[in-house]
Amino acid sequence: MTLHRHCDAGRLSSVLSDDGQRLIDLSELIRAYGEPPSYKTPNTPQKLPRRYTQHERDTLLLNELQALRDQVTALQQEVSELRRLPAPELPPSEPQSTPQNASTPIKGFDDLLQRFESRQ
């Protein structure tokens, strides 16, 4: 490779990094080989945002306002229809056994068994 040969010949100076790679500074490349050619990019015309007249702006805003009003009206109708629907049926609830209070004294094995089953 030409860069390695130029570094070995002394035409181009470089340093070795900690991991053994050869590093060449950009300013050293410019000194040895000169400034890279600059290519002029063609000027592209910038697109300017369209300017609206006051009347056009007002018309656009009024159209947007009307669309939002229509949307609100439709949503209000939907809410009204949903309110007319019957309430959903609740699932049948299981009768809950009355748990014995922990402060109730245990009188026998039946009381102990009932308290144990009520915790599960």
C-alpha cells in the first residue's frame, strides 16, 4: 500500500497506537499530498413555503373548525347512543362464607378447620 511505503520511506509521518495500529494525522496527509480537490455542488433552489393570503388562511381555518365541530357532534351522538344501551349483566356472585373473626376463640376442631378453610 502506498501510505505504508511513504511512512517507511519518511515522506509521511505516523504514530503507532496502543494496539499497534498506524495512525496518520489529517494535517500530515494534507502536508504530504496537498489539499483535496473541492467540487462545487450545484446550487439547488430552496423551496419557500407557500404564502397564503389572509382570506385563504381564514378559509382553511374555518374548514378545519367545521371538521372539528362535525367530529365533536359525531362523538356526542355516539356517547348518547351508548348511554341508551342497557347496563351489562353482572356475573353471578358466589355466596361468600362468613369468615370467622380471628379474635373468636376456637372451641373445637370444627372451629379450627373452618378458620383454616376460610383462609384459602
